[in-house]
Amino acid sequence: MEKQDIVIVGSGCAGLFAALQFPADKRITMITKEIIEHSDSFLAQGGICVLKTPEDYQSFFDDTLKAGHYENRKESVDIMIRSSWDTIRELVSYGVDFARAEDGTLLYTREGAHSKPRILYHEDETGKEITSRLLSQVRSAHPNVQIIENTAMVDLICQDNTCRGVVIRRADGSYDIIPADYTVLACGGIGGLYKHSTNYPQLTGDGLAVCMEHGVALENINYVQIHPTTLYTKKPGRSFLISESVRGEGALLYNAKGERFANELMPRDLLTEAIRAQMAADGTDFVWEDLRPIGEEEIKNHFPNIYARCLEEGYDVTRECIPVTPAQHYFMGGIHVDEESKTTMEHLYAIGETACNGVHGKNRLASNSLLESLVFAKRAALHIIEHYTPQDGSLPAVDFSAYEPAETLAARRKEAILSEIRRLNEHEYQ
């Protein structure tokens, strides 16, 4: 393939937001493993945090650190919080329709471990609203950006600790290379490595795997968040998230006897522990969640998709409780990056869930993910623009046969990531 200025691996909100920041004279190619709508950014239900007022700064900062067990990088948290309103204003300029009161003022909701409401939302599909608007903006106003679907990155092209582009596999099994001056990894989380996850199954940590093979630094890849409440079902496939926002609006959790057993607004990891302990005590695979305290009108207006999906599964949440169980949800670790989203390899950046800039620490505060992804995606793009240096010279030879058979390569990389996660977990508790 012809040389590009920037190649972005991934098409979620981080990759799209980064693409929007580059000037029109830069040729940009985005690749995505499946169709573009199959990114976890489209699945985010709850909302996006914002610094509601200047007086809320310390509370927002403290909530983020407390949820992250104080393992957060404080400078990254500060950057995210202080950049939040600029990010929201840019989203609104792209047409993102956050919930508003009748007088036009923005509405805020609250989720677990937040000391006060500071989360903007669009019904219960905020991620879809934001990501679809960004995608529309890229497609309509940025002809310098081409998006190639059903195309996977299988390797980085590297020379002297400098990234020169990526090796790709197309849907028909053929291989190609995309040489580029700069490469941005925005390839999502690792939910596809787990039996039960809210993530799309194609998110198998490809960015982590190739970085491991090329000696690019990783950080805290054993910091994997389990969401406490997904709809319990015996059907195979991706777990359906029951947003933390419903508990922020008053939903309650009950054990098998119909008794409350935990503070529903605890941080996710602590609530997950409480639910698992209760399931063990009850001898069940789930606990009950009661949305009825929210009220029928609010459920149907604020959580229409949760309401509809539960109806499909045979539950009317305005009339009865639903069974919920924990499932893998988010990845706090990832490819180590600095405050500008730069990795330890030259001309290689990482953003979104695949990157670790330290904002989340050991456990992510609810609804910080969209904000963090957007803030640091923009910082990556602006840093590339400011320091843009074209790459010249011939590329190293690429042997496509090294990536076959594809299934064997995928299995080997999956085991490499999971083995490293297990090793780090064992080391942590020694």
C-alpha cells in the first residue's frame, strides 16, 4: 500500500477523535478489525465525566484516585479533569446530543464511587451517540481520512526502535503493509481473551501482543476490571451490561432472600467482591437487581435500551427484578505511554483502552473511560503535529509467511498475554 502520513489502528472514539485533529494535508488511514460500528466505544452506556464546576475539582480528583486505589498517575488525572470542558464543547460542536432539562441546561447523573453527579449522558447509549457523531464528522468533512474495515493489524514494521508502519491481514486472508510516518494504536481492550465479557470478541489485545514482541514497554496489564452487573443468561455471546447509572439513579441489589447486602455505589472492584461473596453464600450464579425504585417513567426515558433488552430476555424491569452477575469489562493497564500518549518506541503512539497513561490506576472510576480516551487522543495528535518528522529510506523486509497459520499466531499471542497477566498477579500477591 502507498505510504501514509499517519496510520491509526482502531476505529473507536479515541481513533476517530485523533483523526479529527490532524490537518487536511495529512493522509490518514484507519483500519478496523471488523465493521466500524463493532467497537466497544459504541457500547458505552453510562456517560462521560466532566468537571461540573471549578469547586468540584478536588472532589473529582479524589474520587478518581480513591477508585484507582491511589495507584493513578496524578499528573494524568489532572490533565484529564482540566481538559474535560474543552472536550465536551468540541463534542457538542460535532452534534453530540447530551441530555438537557427543558430550559436547555445540561443534566448530570451519578454512578458508583462518585461523590456527586458529574456525568453527562445520552439516554443509556452515550458511547454510541458520541462515536457515531465522530464517525459522521470524519466521513463528511475529512476526505483525507480513509477507513478500511475488516482488516487486522498483525505486526508493526520496526527498525532501530522506530515504527515505520504496520503489517495488515485483509478479510480474504491476503497480507499487505501500510508504511507511515507515524502509527497510532487505538485497538481497544482485551475482553475477547475472556469467556465472559461485555466487550466484542475480536478485542484480543493485538496491540499488546505486537508491542510485547518488539520490546515496547507495557504497564500494569494485570489490572483488569470486572463490571459487577451484567445481565445473567445461559446464552452464549457477549455479556449485556446493566449500566452503573441505574444504581446511581437508585437501583438496589438483593440476595436470594430479597435482602440488600451491599452499598450499591461502592467502587466496581469492591462491589464485585461483595456480589461474588453473596453468590457463594447463596449457592447461585447471580444476584438480583431491582430497577423499580427509579420509577417507570425514568426507566423508559433514561434507560430505554436496557429496558428493551431486558424485555427481550423476558424481564420487565418496571415490574420485577433481574438477575445480574459480574463479567470482564475494562482494561486499566496497557501499552505504557507518557502524558502525550507516546510509547517507548519512536513514532509510535497508543490511545484509548489499549494504552496506559495512569489515569485509572488499579480500578477505573465509572464514566472516566470516554473522557480519558478523548483527552489523550487529542494530545497524541497535537504532539505528532507539533513534532512531525517525515521518515525516509527503505523499509525492512517483511516475511508474510511468518504470520501463518493465522489461527496459530492468534492462539500463541493470546496465551502470551494471559500468561503475563497470571505472572503479574502471582507476583503481586507473593
